[in-house]
Amino acid sequence: MIIYVDENDENTRLDFFLASLTEGLSRSKLQDLIKSGNVKVNGTNKKPSYQIKENDKIEFCMPDTQTIKIEPENINISIVYEDENMLVVNKPSGMLTHPTANEKSGTLVNALLYKYGENLSDINGEFRRGILHRLDRNTSGLLMIAKNNKTHEYLAELIKNHQITKKYRTIVKGIYPKDEDVIKFPLGRHPTQPHKMTVIEGGKESTSIIKVIERFKNATLLEVTLITGRTHQIRVHLSHKGFPVFNDTLYGAGMAKVKTDEQVLQSYYLRFTKPFSDEIIELEIEPDEKITKVLNYLKNRS
């Protein structure tokens, strides 16, 4: 199997990363397989502790293992835009973008495979067919899907060169003081909690543009434009500033009286150039159920 690392997995240990692709292997067995040369990174052997980098090419053949098999599932998906080369879906909160070793069903990829079969890019491997970028499980909103590898490469280049405009809606705890703000903090894996990201010296450059939409009693509705697209970027940036995303228990918000499935965060706006043309595609969706629920709660308290 061959897979190319995207930025969301960067700085993950090689053995941890492979554990997400296979099942039925102990950690020690995985490490033995890596040490014995069954795994190549960019054509060379690496230690199990090697921290993978964006665009690393990983080739592996693990005997006596079961690679994740992804089954197509008839799951309804909301398609906001579609042409011959790509589509944009509105991913609901609570849905994984793609399967993992522990969860192999109910994901967006399962739904895409049912609807499009083999007509999806496979640059990022079989278990990420069509996937260019990800949204966290409990973040909803617009997500681009590539139907073929040529389109995947085209859109990936736009993302890399910051030529796609992505805007998010979010509600944070506290009164955000500036009407407009730019947050620039370097982000990397948390040194002791690898499932989290953190502001860290030597991390990857990360920029978020903040605009206040409305202030409430101890809460603020924000529009966030991403200049970079690091893992958990909005959540970490705002938490580090002292304004964690509403109900984001991973990054310090705590669960409020009005309950939601974790973070109140929605990717609501995309602007990009249609592949292989000069046409500009601009998409915007309405606030999701979580944002609407929390906004109604906050307005009733004002």
C-alpha cells in the first residue's frame, strides 16, 4: 500500500500512523515490522519513532495483517456543488471524514464510495478516496472532494498556495475585544498529548483572521478566515487567546448549559477557481443546528 502524508498527520510517529491503517497488531509487532524494512518512507527505512512529514511517501506491506476494508454505505450526503471533476459537500457534525482502524463505517468516505464508486481520487490512499482536506468530526460544513487524481492535484495546489478562501462561523466564550484581529501563533503536536495540537516554538506558521459578528453576554459570534489550514487551527488559536470555542471541551471551554456535540464551529464559505477553467465558484451555507441552537440561547439571555 502507498499513502502520501497530508499536513493533518504531520509530526505523528510512524508507528502510531500505521496503527491507524491496520488492525490486529500490537505496538511491538508494528515496531518490529518497521525495523525489519517492511516500511519505506520516501524509499528509505525509518525508525518507529520517526515523525512523518507532509508529502512523505509511505510504502508498506505488512504480513499477517488486515488492512482496513472500506465498505460503501448508503448514507445521505448534502451536495452543495458538483461538476465533472469535483464536488463540495456539507458534512454534518458528528461524522468522521474518513475511516480509522477503530471506526470503519458511517464516515463521509463510506457514503462517497456508495455514490461514486471508483470515480474518486486515490492519491491519499484507498481509505481517503476523494479527500483533499478534512474537517474534525464535530465540525460541520463545506468540504471539497476530487473525482480524479488530476483534479486532486489541481485543488491541492490551490490549497498549498492559499488560493482558496475558507471562512468559518464560530461562537466563543467571552467578549472578544477587537472587532477585527489577526492571530499568528505557530502550531504543532502537544508534546505529551499527541491527540492535541498546541502553540509551540518551532511549530508550523499559522494565521487566522478574526472578525466579530455579534457580542452577547460572555460570548461572541465570530467569522474566521483561514490563511493556513493546520489541524485544529481555529480551536487552538482562539483557546490560546483566552476565547475557547463554545463547548470545545478538548481545548478548555467546558460544556455550557446549552449542550451540543462538542465545538460550535462551521465551515460555511468557500471561494475557489473551478478546475481547469477561469470560473470562480463561490459557496455559502446557512448556520447549522448547533450554531442556531446556541445563538437562540444567547439571545434569550441578553
